[in-house]
Amino acid sequence: MAKTREFGGIKLTEVEKHVWEIPKSGNMNVPARIFASEKLLERIEGDKTIEQAKNVACMPGIYKAAMTMPDAHQGYGFPIGGVAALDAKDGAISPGGVGYDINCGVRMLLTNLTKDEVEPVKVKLIEQIFKEVPSGLGSEGKIRVDDKTLKEVLKKGSRWAVENGYGWPEDLERTESNGEIKEADPETISKEAMKRGRPQLGSLGAGNHFLEIQVVDKIFDKKIAKEWGIEKEGQVTVMIHCGSRGLGHQTCSDFLRRMEHEYADIIKTLPDRELVYAPANSQTAKDYFGAMSASANYAWVNRQMIMHWVRGAFEKVFGKSAKDLGMHLVYDVAHNMAKLEEHEIDGKKRKVYVHRKGATRAFPAGHPELPKIYQKTGQPVIIPGSMGTASYLLVGTEKGFRETFGSTAHGAGRVMSRHEAMRQFRGEQVKADLEKKGIYVRSASWKGIAEEAPGVYKDIDEVVKVSHEVGIGNLVVRVVPIGVVKG
Amino acid sequence: MKYKFLPHTADAKFQAYGKTAEEAFANAAEAMTSVMVDVSKIEAKVKKKISVSSESKEALLYDFLEQFLILLDSDQFILREVTKIKISKGKTYKLEAEAVGDKFSYDKYETMTMVKAVTYNDMFIKEEKDKVTVQVVVDV
């Protein structure tokens, strides 16, 4: 007998270990599928994650199932950690299925340094990075771009960055979509979004965004790790987590408002107004995809510039070139995006908008979209933990490609409100506790540290364990932080 | 009471109050800013004019609050308080306001977190006799 659970009148049946299904009912076009252990299920008991997954299953042109990844929690309209593939001709595209922080994502870069070499200069290094990389509330970048240049950034993405001296040519193929979505249309970005984005290019921002110096702490798959340049435990890596800043937030907002205006009749049929979408064949859908892609390109330039300054900080502190320090990019993944992809569905190849909202693309070995260097291994999938906890590198799998449109989790997922966090933790105390664990933290704000205290997040170890056991993203490497710049 | 916060796991949810919609809207702007900084510590050094028009009252509240996010990102303007506010209804709803605040700087102000966007999630505007309540969730 299959295990069942009941959440607020919704019955879940375990169809496979860690995979729970809610069969089609009412207006659902497909079932909903929840990828979670029983322990992770308990964490979403009482919030709206499951109800929201059911709502997503009602979207037009949705294939297979509305899915939630192991780190899922309640969002607006779509749950965070949600994956939905909608037909690119007869389906739809929805800004709510992407989220406000378009192409929020994460990249990891290598060094050939060991923990012992970095530990003595760690504080200096973090302080140098803090100086080089603008961070915090409303943080302004170090460079000023005019509208013409900003439009070039929006069109060309990471290619613009490399052409202008931010990074190396090899960085491009080590970035999802080469850091440049060709459908990007800068003309669809509003004046307000341009205004917000202009001063912020090349800045980390605030909230849950961070930059970490990490140490490889455990290698699960030696062969793949080696292919990716991770040779041994104790090797130092760097992780950068941020997104498209005010430009992306405003773009999401602009299109939610526009669709709400244009599709009042659609909203009436929806279980939740924040699921509002544009039919795939409409001009609005085309414009949104162009604007979302432009915002995504901005985010890639942002991370590319930040990485360039991080390389510079290492160069300064170690007196060696970044090339000599082996500071190659492993990969850069987006975890708030809708991508136009081809998937085989019921034996037929179809073009779909795969919405990943708080979910990471995880393509298997041999996928044509992967660069040559990862054809044999599959795609590196970077799962950042919260400040002070482990982060992981996983690898995309064949099974994931079949079952979740090549997607897995994106992080830890919050369990405690910011307000509660402020009540329970004090910034100074959190900093002192982290320092006791050997993690040096630098932030423009103490209070901000309390809001992102490790205790407010779900157990990242459990999240990746479930991904691995289901086989939608397999464990390769675990890293732990030794220094953090918190945005 | 000008406003109060309600429990929300990932983001910030608040209700703001006023005798009129104008007062409740102004307090909502303060509430949203208080997610990021201690509003009472912000100096009133810079003046900004705000003008928005929208198709409904809810949309007006959304657009009004969003103006402060745009001002923060583009001009580093952080709100102290809304000093003048007038809502009128013609073909659309129109809002004219004046606000005072300061140019944000880490040397002067401590921050909590950043508000990314206003949302329609659980938004309502309840107008009773002499009491208006607005509820907003902001994405952080």
C-alpha cells in the first residue's frame, strides 16, 4: 500500500520514494507532484505550498505535472521551488512563475589554493572583497552607464561584460545560456526599470544575497569533481549569489500590472490573481519574454562584474594573477527564470516555457545546450545554503530531464519570518557564533545579519539528500564557508 | 497606531491605518520603509514630489508604494514621512503627494533588509466610517 498524507483536505499519495502526487481534480489540467521527504513535508504543513501547486496545475497548456522541488515553500501565486512547463504555442507565460528577482542565480569559481593558505589572510581578503564589490540597501555600482550602454548590457549579457574587460572569454560557456538570452529585447524595459537598474549594475544588493569564500569539505563523486576542477578536500572556492537588482524587480512588477490590465477576464477564471499570465501567442507574452530575458542578461553581467572584482581582490592579496590562482568559473546557474526549451512529452518533441521559480535547471550529460566541457559529466548545479551553512554542487541527470524537465532545488528555503528572526537573533551574536565556527562575516548592516541567521532556513542537507535519492540532481561536492560578505 | 506587522514566513506583511485613505496610504509608505530602516531616525532633508494615477484604489496603493522603491534605487532617497497627500477620482484614481527623507548612506543609517517589490498578495483596502485599513505584503 502506498503511503498517504492529508494536508488541509488535500490527499497526497507517495507514488515513489520522496515523490507525492495529488491527482487531477476540478480545474486541474495535470496532477501536482511534490518532491519531498516526510521531514520536508512537515515543514510546509500549514502553509499554502501544496494548494499553490494545485493552482498551478490549472494553468493553460501545462504538461505532465505542476511540480515542487524539495526546498519548496509558499510564494505568491506559484510556490517558491515550483516547476511548470507550459506549451510555447498554445500555453502561456507568467511573470509570477518567474518571480520578482529575475535570474536570481549563483555562480561558483575555483582556486588552486588550500584552506591553510587562505586562512591566515582570510579577514584581509573578505575586507578587500567588501571594498571592491558594492553591497547593501540601494547599493550603487562603481561604474556609471548611460542608457545606450545599459541597452547593450541588456541585449548582449555576459558577452558585453567580457568585451569590456570584465572576465575571461572562457567564462561565457561556463554560464547557463552563455549568459546571453538572444530573445532579449531592451525596448520592452520600462523607463522606471532603467532608472532603477542604471546605478546598480555591478552590485550585490541586500537581503539573502551573499558572496562566500568556501572550502571543499566533502567529495561525493570523485570522478565528476575532478572533471570540474575540484581535486581535493580543503580546496578553496568562491560563490556569488545575486540577481537582476531593481531592474528585474521593476520589470516583473510592470508586466504583472500590464497583464492584470489586459487580461481582467483571465484573472476572473484564476484561483489566485497572481497566477496571471499572457497567452503564449500574444504580443504581451512576446514582450514579457523579451523583457525577462533582458533582465536575465543584466543579472549575468552583474555576476560577471562581481566575479571580476573578486578575482582582482585575490590578485591583490596573494600577489599573483587570477589565472595563476586557477580562478576558473565552474558554472553559473539561474534559479528564477522561464526558459524556452524543447522536451519530449508523451513521445513528441515540444517547445515549452519551463518556469523555474526558485528551482535550478539541471541538464544531463549529452544535452546539446551544455558546453563541450560538461557534455560527458552533465551540468553542474549549484545549490547555495544560507549564510554559515554548507552549499552543494550537484549534477544534472537523465532521470531529472525526464521527470522534472531537468530541474531540481535551488537552496534552503525559509522557515522563519524576518520579524521572528529579528526577535530571536541579534546581529552581533550571530556574527560571534559564526566566528566561533571559523566563519568571518562582513556586512554593511548588523541587523541584516540577524535576518539571515542560519536558523531561519530549512535544512539544506536534507534538501540535497532528497534531490539525490530521487535522482533529479546527484551529489558531487559539499563546501563550507570560511568567509562571508553579506549583502 | 499607524501600522502593525503580521506574521509571514518569507516576506513582510503589514496593516496601516488612518482616518482617511490618504492617511492610511501615507502610513503604509512608512510601514514599508520600516522593513528596511528605522524610519524615526531618518532625517527630513530632501523633498520629493510623487504623482501617480491608476485604474483602481488597490492599484493606486501599489503604484504609490512602488514609487518609493524607484526613488530609493534611482536616487538613494529613503523616506522619513509623507507630508502631503491628496487622492482624487476622475476617470482614474489620482494621487499627488509630497514626501521628505534623506539620501541613504550606511555611514548614517543601519538597515534591516531590502524590499524588492510591492505585491497584490492578500492586499485589501477597508473603508469604514472614520477608519481606513490597508493591508499589504511586500516581497523582500
